[in-house]
Amino acid sequence: MRRKKEMPLLEKVRITDIGAEGNAIARVDNQVVFVPMLIPGDVVDIRVKKKRRKYMEGTVVRFHEYSPDRIVPKCSHFGVCGGCKWQHLPYEKQLEFKEKQVIDSLTRIGKLELLGVRPILGSSEVFEYRNKLEFTFSDRRWLTREEMVSDNDRVVEDALGFHIPGYFDKVLDIRQCHLQPEPSNSIRDAVRRYAHRKSLAFFNLRQQSGFLRNLIIRNTGSGRVMVIVVFFMDERDRINGLLEYLRSEFPQITSLYYIVNTKKNDSLTDQEPVLFSGDDHLLEEMCGMKFRIGPLSFYQTNTGQAQRLYMTAMELAGLTGNEVVYDLYTGTGTIACYVAGKAKKVVGIEYIEEAVQDAVKNALINNIGNTEFYAGDIRLLLNEKFFEEKGRPDVIITDPPRAGMHGDVVDQILAANPARIVYISCNPSTQARDAGLMSEKYRVTAVQPVDMFPHTHHVENVILLERI
């Protein structure tokens, strides 16, 4: 039997940088090594796990020196939970690396010459900044290394928490999360206690068995709370029992929903939420406007930073009141509604029909009469006939998903020939790719990174492309 070749051990390696996906970078014999959970200045021994022609990936075996920049993480789950991988890095350093990531992506991937690069906008709140969290039930808890070598007989327990990175069926039990304000932790812990008391089975994703599947908690700046409990089986008495308990224990819950999801995956966009009690939506105030948030609505999860993001988009759009503006990937119409007061007309386009319905309602709530919203595949909707019927855009604002824009959408934007394009992205790499495809007709004249997710490597970025 052929023995698997043991991968090399790299000794006393100094970490020098952080890469685009948040992993630390070292260089050994002119080859890049990526290692998770480290910061520049750490000196470590690294066990190589993957070896490729141009790079290696490894894990830490031993520390020789700790970086002078390293701080003590606030969360007890740090290092196991994959949600806040940079808690050991001072916030000002996090911002420095995110800003560098944006510039590197635009210049290296997009081959773009940048004008008007602005300092990153940091978040005023670095904890409890999220307005939405989703927890997963699992009948088999992820065990830490310490628990696996302990003498504790309780090695198999259920979990209510977050997925372990890289494992679709492994869940870490969360006892306190610092990402969302109360009553988030209290609600999650109360649901866990009730489930144990009533012997409600937690879900097993591999076997497709169990009763409790997901718990979603949303909140607004004014303190209103929406809770959605997702069940695997439609057992009405047990569903009613849990929801009645939540309603009586937490008067802060103003919208209480449930969903019965019998599919093999956790996606909810094709599911029907059922209102158990309270209002059928939350109403959030931002930028002097009100926005309706339903159980499945997309809404920026950091409300404070979203306001700064939209203000940036408005400024870069340079509206005078005479422009036809297209808002691509409009979602629930937040940006479209925000810029409508400075535009002649705003046309919002979105894939998801339910989101467009919310966008129409958001325009009505705010007494906006110069917006139009259309649902459908953007690459099919956006064509010369559409331009003729709805008006050719003077300005296009686009905020696509992480994958960026389809090549056909880029082509149609170029055919539309707007004077300005404001491109908002949660992925600087795909933003750089798309901007590079437009570089023969447009140049980047402003770059504004915005930190929406402190303690993670994720960064939002806004660029202004102006017609040459």
C-alpha cells in the first residue's frame, strides 16, 4: 500500500501580510504561503496542507513570536466560529488591510488607473452592528479540541449556532454572540432551553430528520424585533407551543413568523412565511426615509454603514434633478428611493419578484412618485427596446451580488452609454473585473471603500466610472 507523502513543516516563518480572503501571507523560498487566523508580525511553524505550483496553504503548529499588533479577542468562540476572524487585529489595522485589498484588486485584476481614492469609512459600531442573524439547529454539536480530549461523557449534544467554515453539516453551539444587540442572545438561549424541556429534536442535515431547523432574528434601530422559526415538519401543536412561548416571554417581538421547510437545503426564497402574531413587517428608518422589511426581504445588515454607503452613491451620481437613473439589482428599492428626490426618474430592476413588490411599497410609504420597478433577469430585460420605452439612462447605479455582473449586462450598460456609472460592490475582485471590461469607454474617477462588517475581511466598495 502506497503511503501518503508527508507534507513539509516550515519553521520560524514570519507573517508579512494579509490577503484578499483574509488569510495571512508569508513567503518561503520565493513561494507564497497562505495561513488562516494569523496577523503580520507573528512568527510560527507551519504545516503545509496543500502545495501548488505558485503557492502553498498551511496551518499553525507552533508560535515562536506573537505580533505586537495582536489583541485579545472579545468573543469566547473566536478561533472556532468563522464569523469574526479578525477580532485579534486592532480595528484601525483591519481598515488598513481592507483599503489595501480594494486598491490591489482594482489595479491588479482590473488593470485600472485610479483617481480620487478616498480613505475607507470605518464603522462607528464594531460590535452589535448587525440587524439580522440566522442560527442553525443541529443534533450533533461541533466539539472543540479541548472537549474531544476531555473526560466529559457528554460528547454528543445538539447545537444552536453557526456553521463551521467549510462544513455544511457541522454547527458550533453559540452561547454569546456580539454581532447583534439584545434580545438576540436571550431569544436564542430561550429557544434552546424550551426545546430541551419539550424534547424537540434538532435537525440532522445528512439524515434529513428532526423538527427544529433555523432561527432568524431581525431588529431595527428603534428596537422592534422580528423572529422567524423554521421547522422541518408541519406539526402544528408543537409549532404553536414554541411560538406561544416566545410571544409571552419576549414582548419586544413585534413580528413572529414560522416557515415549514421540507426541502433538502436551507434556502428560504421559495418558501412561504406564515405570520403567527404581530405586524407582517418591520419598518426601519434610514436617511430620513422609511423602509419596509418583510421576513424574506434583503436589507443591508449594518444600518449605520448602509446610510453612509447610500450617501456616497448619491454624491458620486452627481444628480441635478434632470437625470434618468437606472438602479440595477435594486432589491427592495432602498437606493432607488433614496436618490429619487434628486432625479427626474428612477428605474429599478431586480431578479426577485417579492423584492420588487417591497420596492413598490417602499416608494409608496415615502410618497415617491417618480420610480418604476421591474422584475426579471436583468441581462434579458436590459436591451435597446427597454431603453426606448423607459428612457435611456443618464446615470446607472449598480449593486450586484458577489459574483458581479453577467457579461451581457456589462455589454448593455456600455450600449446604454450613460455619462456616469456608480458601481457598488461587496466583492472588490469582481468589481475590478467588470470595471476593467468597461475601461475603454470609462475611467475610474472616485473610489470609496466602506466597512460594513468589522472583524471580517469583507469590505464594500463604491467606484465612480465616468465616460471618457
